Amino acid sequence: MTTTPIARRDVQTVPVGQDTWVLRARSWTRLKFEVEYARQRGTTSNAFLIQGTQTALLSPPGETFSEIFFADLERLIPFADIDYLIVGHINPNRAETLSKLIERAPHLTIVCSNPAAVALRSLIEPESRLKLQVVRAQETLDLGSGHLLHLIPVPSPRWPDELCVFDSATQILFTDKFLGVHVCDDPVFDEGGTVEADARYYYECLMANQARQVEAVLDRLEEWPARVYAPTHGPLLRGGGLDLFGHYRRWDRTQLLQALSVALLYASAYGNTATLSQAIAHGITRAGVAVETINCEFATPDEIRTAIERTDGFLVGSPTIGGHAPTPIQTALGIILSTADKSKPTAVFGSFGWSGEAIDLLEGKLRNAGYTFAFEPLRVKFKPTAATLQECEEAGLDFAQFLKKARKATQGRTATATPVEQAVGRIVGSLTVVTSRREDAGCAMLASWVSQASFNPPGLTVAVAKDRAVESLLYPGDRFVLNLLEENRHIPLMKHFLKPFAPGEDRFAGVETRPAHNGSPILTEALAYLECRVESRMDCGDHWLVYVVAEAGDVLNLSGRTAVHFRQTGSHY
């Protein structure tokens, strides 16, 4: 059992129940450019081995870990002794591991849902190598020695092939993608509270945009009297850690009760368009607008029509296959054109290998029909990068803000602020600019809700609205620069950072900067700057209150005075 991060990747093998082991393939650094990895705290990909008179292997990791995983697995059990391979969900990366596993154990029976079986037949060649046991409804698999496995299909738009498993012998519920978290550490079990912030981030990235379906999954999983929840990512949950189930319920309710909602329809050939949709949806939900995700490959026309009718806007994402949009997207487009009110804003996006005709088709049809675009079409060639995903997330924020402005214009703004709002508006704050950069992704925000919080260490609090793009770069452990603007010299910088930026646009173009020790930009025309590290954050309604420690800093003009933000009301900036 590895106890320290000596290597970048390793496998931790630990018994977790009667004849049951977890093999945690661990990466101590960020694996790839996907939204749910953005906190960069590494991850574990958990596989499980259950031995009765027959043996089952659950959810082997992706190709990134396959060789070190196979080495540890073979030390635990010969490949010839594994009878079943149970697949919770499938993607091209995981299919590579399964293909290599089949070479080592050609006798294996693969147990999976029907959508996973369809995907495996297209991803693994020759198809004749596959021995499939397809689960279409709830079934059982008896391994002997009391290990009766209940196979529970729990489809959702993001994972239509999702399969969870409950073992009667150990009362472990293997939840696959649900209740996971991307954190790499040594503890196998979480006893509650240690990863809640990371679990919420994982939920917001992957689950919030399908909250309605997540509720249905939770209803199904709650039927099983589990002592342990075992997801494919992060620690296993028992004791206090079981509270995460209740947190999902609470977070779901928050999404389902939002005043505004959008329908996000997509299809994905290789997973890239699905990743884009996930990033866009994350931006929308961060801004306090609910998302109803529809995977057009698995949704019925009635489901698409109902989602379009009950939401306030819609987005469509498509790959380009053979120069065309796939049939499910063409069907959805026909439903939209015949159903969606012209007052509802829209946007289109997609990934492609060569020319992206499907995105042009969607844009042309929707513009000709008279729909208003909340942002310009997003065209991504091949696999998205970190900068691309940030652009998608910012586009989602723009879409949500577009909806909110339209709602305000319809309802009208209250003419007079209340006495409380007028009093709150008299609270004075230093006018500052938060600047941050991570890899090739940078962002900035004008801020005035800044206050000193502690002497030792020198601590500050910064209030950040949830619909600000920079919010995703301000999690515990992240670093940024707080630039204090100078009185009588602040107007140009204030105007620059107040203007609307297009998704992915360089916030620092035309502004003189130099890099801080933590890599974030220092505005050379600022009065002073502080290099800050985020320690913690607290959920405060439509803002996050971020507590930071100043690690370095300097005054750039000793004779200058701090610019101060004066307001008349506490209802807006």
C-alpha cells in the first residue's frame, strides 16, 4: 500500500469488505483538460474486485492507468480467475483498457447496460471478442458465498449507460460516477466533512445540469440499505460520509427551484461535444440559472419538446459527422423550429475534425428563423483545451446573464431603493482588481467588497458574485493578485475591467502588467498589490465570500491614496 506521493501515478490496493478489494489508481496531478478536474487536486479511479465462488471486477480505470493497474491486479489474482467484468459506464479512454483486459482474459463475460453494449461494439474490434451480458432492467448476478450482486441501471443524460451495483454480502453500494470527488490522497474512507467542498465542485460540474434526473437516480439508490457508498472517484463513504447523499438532495433542490432555466441539447460522437456542453452548463448553473441537459441520442421527441416549452432559453451542441449533423440533432432542430418561442435566446456549439458544417447548419437555421443568439457560435477543433473550456464556461455565464437582463427588462427595475438598501450602499470598500492566471487561462474582475479579516496571518475577505468568470479560479489553494487602484488614476482601469468581455477574450490586452511570483498579473498602474492564496470560502447567497492570506505584496506609489467605491444603494454595485 502506497502511503506517500513518490510517483506521479500509483495504485493503492486495500481490502474494504468480505472478499472485496478496492484498487485505487491514483494520479497526484491533474490528468486532463476536463471541467471536473479544474481544481487540480489529482484524482483516484477506483476499481473493485469481489470474490465468491466466482469473481467479478468492477469499473477498471481508463488507459492512463492501464499498465500499472494490470500489474497490481495480477499480483492480487490471476487474470484466468476473473469471471465477470462489470462496466459502470463506457467512454473511449476506458474502452482502451477493456480491450487490453480482454486480450489478457478472453474468457471474461462483460456485464453492462444496453447503451454501454452498443458503445463497446463500436469501440472494440473485432466485435467477436466480446462476450456480453446486457442488463436492460434490474437483475442479479450470484457470485456465491453470499455475494448476490443487484445490477441497477440508472441512466442520465450525461451517462445513459450508467450501472450501479449493490452487494448483499457487504452492503456496499457501488455508485460509479455518483457521489464521487476528484481528490488524490491516502485515506480510503471519508468519515465526513473532509472533502465536502470538492464534492460540491464535482456536483456542480457534473450533476447540477441534470438535477431532475439525478433526483430520480437518488430515489432508486435510496432503496438499498447501504453501509458504504463506493464511487469510482475519490474516497469511499461510510459513517458521516453518508451525509453526501443528503447534500445531493439539497443541491438538487437548489437547482430545481431556480427562477430561470435553459434546455441544453446535444449529441456527441467521441465525447468532445459532451465535454463542451458540460463546461457551458457549469457556467450557466454558477450564475444561478438551472440547466436541463438533454442527450438527443437517448431522448424521445416528447422529452425534447417538453424541455423546450418549459425553459426560458435553449442551446444546441453537435459534432460534425461526414459533413452533417447527426440524425438526433436534426430531429431536435425540427422540434425546436416548430416549438420554441422566438423570444427565447439560443446559442450553438460543437466540436469537429475538419470543417464543422453541423455548427453552420444549426446557426443558419436558427438565425433565419428569427432567434436571438446570446453568444456567437463556439467551434472547437478536435479535443478541447483548458483555454477552450474556460471560454465555454464564460459563454455559459454570458448566456445566463443575457437571460437575467431580459427578465429585468420585462419586469422593470424598482424605482426607489429601500431604506435598508440605501444604508447598505453606504458601506465603503477599496476599489480593486482581482487578477488570476492558470496555465494558458487568465481572468480578472473589478471588486470593491474587500475587507481585512485578520492580522496574523495577514488575511482578507473578497466577495465574488457566482456569475463572475474568475470565480472558478478562486478555490482553496488557488493563488491570485489583488491590485488596489489609486485615487484620481483609477478611471481607465475601472472602465477597462467593467466592459463586457467576449468568452475567451484576453482581459489584459492593452493593459500594462508584469507577472507576480504566483504567476498572476500585477497591474503596473495600480497603487499597490497583494499576492494572495485562497484559504477557504463560504456560500453567501448570490456571492462566495473568499478568505485569503496575503503571501507577498508591495506599494507601487508611496504618495498615492486608495481609490474608494461609493454607492447609493445596496441592491447593486
